[in-house]
Amino acid sequence: MSRRKISSESFSSLGSDYLETSPEEEGECPLARLCWNGSRSPPGPPQPRAAAAAAPTPAASAAAAAATAGARRAQRRRRVNLDSLGQSISRLTAPSPQMIQQTLKRTLQYYEHQVIGYRDAEKNFHNISNRCSYADHSNKEEIEDVSGILQCTANILGLKFEEIQERFGEEFFNICFDENERVLRAVGGTLQDFFNGFDALLEHIRTSFGKQATLESPSFLCKELPESTLMLHYFHPHHIVGFAMLGMIKAAGKKIYRLDVEVEQIANEKLCSDGSNPGNCSCLTFLIKECENTNITKNLPQGTSQVPADLRISINTFCRAFPFHLMFDPHMSVLQLGEGLRKQLRCETHKVLKFGDCFEIVSPKVNATFERVLLRLSTPFVIRTKPEASSTENKDKVMEVKGQMIHVPESNSILFLGSPCVDKLDELMGRGLHLSDIPIHDATRDVILVGEQAKAQDGLKKRMDKLKATLERTHQALEEEKKKTVDLLYSIFPGDVAQQLWQGQQVQARKFDDVTMLFSDIVGFTAICAQCTPMQVISMLNELYTRFDHQCGFLDIYKMRIGIHSGSVLAGVVGVRMPRYCLFGNNVTLASKFESGSHPRRINVSPTTYQLLKWEESFTFIPRSREELPDNFPKEIPGICYFLEVRTGPKQPKPSLSSSRIKKVSYNIGTMFLRETSL
């Protein structure tokens, strides 16, 4: 057998690198062979089998076997941790219907190889296949009748029922062992420790799923008896697991600890609810004996004294070393009490205490009697201190202690070693204790310190979350203000100029070849102001600009005063702290003079602007003379000025100026409107 390197992460205490392969793993399902070609008749001899053509090729069979073996090896190499330990034990103590079905198939498969070759295969296995046909289904009620099925099988094959029952238990354990070998090897160093470790792992599984132990929760207790014998108690057994326990114990000893043991189920009238029938008992008891000179119990080191007088530690030292321990006798009288529990109870030194007066058992759900505690020695215990009946202040200061009950046969008493169930320093001090009351060797001290560190980290995390929320709100407000500033810049300057100003860049002046400028003026505004009150002037201007803004909205332009001329200008930004976008050039002056040369309630249009608008049939132009042009109008530009009349035709949501023949870019420049146009 090859030996592989053991990983340092393995918790296995014995031979986790030896992976055994049982002979059953190479076989096929017996029911699949019984149901060959859909019939219930058994197959013929291997040589003349008619269905050989349909059989898989040797290469395919080898590949399938290799894949199956690889899957089994991957399962065996599962990482060993607390969750995997609990899941493996839970699978052993509460099997699924599919697992029970698989166990039954492997049991039949074993006897097919061992017995069928020497008996009338056709007759016997035809009856077995009819009786066990339910295995092709997953009916829970039929699967629970495993005992009856195996009894019928034993009668047909002429075997003892106990032999088949034992084999069923071995196959049941082998299935779990094949899937969780490393995990099961890590449970205990001896067969006794293996079964005594079940309760703690089952308790962990229940705690992980938020469940609590009940009076019907399964429990195991394995005790050492004289003459290298173990006694295993299985309380509230699962019907299938209890049926398979004989074989499970043998398989566990052989597979994990290389032990050959003899197992016998006995009746225990003290623990059974019905002593007449062990099958109806709420506790199954098994005797495990050694065979072939194998030792299944622990041996004390050579030279160790068993005389109590030779104990080299005093009671006071023991009480200081284990401050949360207590010791009580069969009458539940407290014989010994640790310093921590004594501070919590505030009892007198020489006063005799009763366990029931000072403590109550929280978990497991058992009565506080000496006999009941003895039956749950392998279960973690949680006890709670009772407050004084006359005091109302101490009701909130009760303390829970979690630990282990240990039987002390020298004095026929029970020793409880525990640690307080606290994870915060405030909880400890609130019960009148201090950190120094927790011994250094107790992991509870580390739990409390880690809890305080986590508390500080949680406080820092909360402050960081609040600061993050404040920064997010400030950032959002800043983004809103930035958006307002950007919108304002884009309403005053061209887009590229606004972007350069926002980024703090220097804006270079540029020339626009075709620009239409419009100036507007209110005729007689000075006389109007002299005859009206300031509020009337403001109201008039507000209404005028409101209507003007509404009309400009159709043209996608901004605030302006009237005056129209088209030509080239030079535009740029002037100033740094208060930048202004200004236009320079003779055409700006001409646009202003075209406005001043217009008549009241008329729109004076220059020749260059007329060339841009004459293709629009929705406008009417009234020609004027050449003499109406401004004095400094270039003589090389032909044409005359025109009056622009109202639009003709039906009203449009937008005027025809939005024609694709005209490219327009509009800007709001102080009191003047600038439109860049080109044909």
C-alpha cells in the first residue's frame, strides 16, 4: 500500500494518509443486474450472457472506474474543520432516505458476491428482487422497513438475521467513511473518545442552525468498564441508526483504529422506558469487548499513583487555578466551589450548599439529579446561577457557565469544569467580576479581549460611516452648485469658451466670419420714464422682456435687444476675476446704426442679412433706398436695406428659420444678441 505525504492542516490523529478501498467499491449495483434489460429475472452465467454486445468496453469501464475513484479520493480529502466534523457526525446519526437506500443496495451486493454463487441464484434472487423492488423508489415509509426487508432476505438465503443486520451497519458506516475519512479520523484518539465526541459536534450543528437541544435529541455516552470493556449508551436513537449500531461500532473500530471488537446489545431496565422490550427503549446499550488481545481502553502511564493522598495539589490551589468549577456528590450537595463562582454566589465559606438552590441546568434538558448527569457526561453543559429570592437587584446579574461534567470515581462525585459565557468586559464587570478572575489558560480571556477590540473597531466603523455619509451629502451639494455655475457660464458664453473658463484655461480670441447682430430700442423710453412711476416702468420692462424671452424660445436664442446686421466680428474674453465676452469690429457698430436708423415698430435689416433671409417665403421685405444705409457701410457690398414685416401664412411652432439651409449658433452677450449664421 503506497504512503502519501500528510498535510499539516489535517486534524487526523491516526493514519489519515492510509486510504482503504473496500472490495465492495469495485462492484456494481445488484439491482441494476437484477433488472437486466428491464426484466426481473436474474442474469445467466457470465460466459453465455446474451447482452454482451451492449456491455461497456474495457476502456470505458476503466475510465468510469478511474473517475469514480477520483471522486472518492476528493471526498476523502475534505478539509477538516468544525463544520465538516459536525456535518459528518450528523450524517451518521440522522441519515437521509437516499443514504439508507444506498446502504441496502451495498448490503445485497456484498451477499451477491459471497453467497449467491453457491445457491440457486435464479429462484432466490428473483424473490429478493420482487421483495426489494422498492429500492428503485424513494418512498420514505418503505425505506423505514429495512428490518423487515433484511429479515426476509435472511430467510430466503438461509443466513442469520444478526449477520445481515451487522453487515448492514458496517456498510452504513463504510459509506460515511468513504466520503469523510479524514474528518472521522479527527473526532477522537480512541474508540471511546470517538463516540463521546458526538454530542459536542451535534450541539455545534444545532447552534449553527439556530436550534436548541430538546428532550428527544440523540446523545451518546461511552464509559469504561473493568477488563478492557466499554459500555455505549445511545439515548433517543434514530430507528435506522439504532438498528445499524452493532455493525457501525465494529466498522468504526476496524476502519479508524485497526481494532477487532465484539459488540453485544444488552437490555438496561434502568434506562429503558419499557424494560420488557429493548426495541421500544429510549436508550440502547451496547457492550464492546476486545478480541485477539487488542486493547480498547486507555492505559495510565507507568508509575502513576492512584492514591488520593499522593495528589500534589491542594484544594485552595485547585480552586484558584479553576475559579469556575464545582463538585457535588450523589445527594447534589456542593463539595467544592471555585473562587469565581464563590464571588458570584457571595456565599459563606463553611456553608453547605445544594446544587438546586444555587444553580440550574440550561443545557442539556435534563433533571438536576446525579444519575441523569452521569448519563450525559459526553454532552457540554451550561449551568446558570440563581439570584437570591430576597434580592431584586441581582436578577439581571445571573451568569451562565459552560463546561464539562467529569465523573470522579475516587469520591463518587461529579466535577464540573467551566468558563463564563461572556464576550464583553462590561458583562463581566456587571456581574461583580474582573478580567483577572479569568485564568490565563482560559480561552474566555482571549474572547473578551477580542470582543473589546471588535467593539472598538465597530465604533470606528460607525464613525467612518457617518463621515462618509456627510462627505457624500457635501459632495452632492457641491455638484449641484457646480451645475448651477456651469449652466450660468453656458448661458453667457459659447460652449467651448465656457468649458475653458471653468477649467481655468486662457481663452484665445477668434474671428467669426458670418455673424448676425440684433439691437433693440424702445422709442421714447426717456419720455416714458418721466411720465410714469418707477414701479410702472419696472412692470412694463418686465412684461416686455417676458414676451421677448417667450418669442426667443421658439428660435432657441437668449435675452437680447433688437438690431439686425450680418458680418464678420472678432470675439474674445476680457478680464480674469469678472470675465466678459466682447465683440469687436466695424460690423458691431453697423448693427447698432441699423437699429438707430429704423422706424418705430419696424425691423431694419441690412443687405447682408437680407441675403440670408430672402429664401424664406414666410417673410415679407419692404425695400428701402441705398441712402438709408449708415454712412460707414462698405461701398463694395451691394444691395439696400429692408423692413421686415410680419410673417405670412399659418402660425408654426417654430419659424422656418430653422431650415437646414441655415446653420445658427446663438449666444447671450450682455444686452446684445449674437447669431453666427452661414449658408
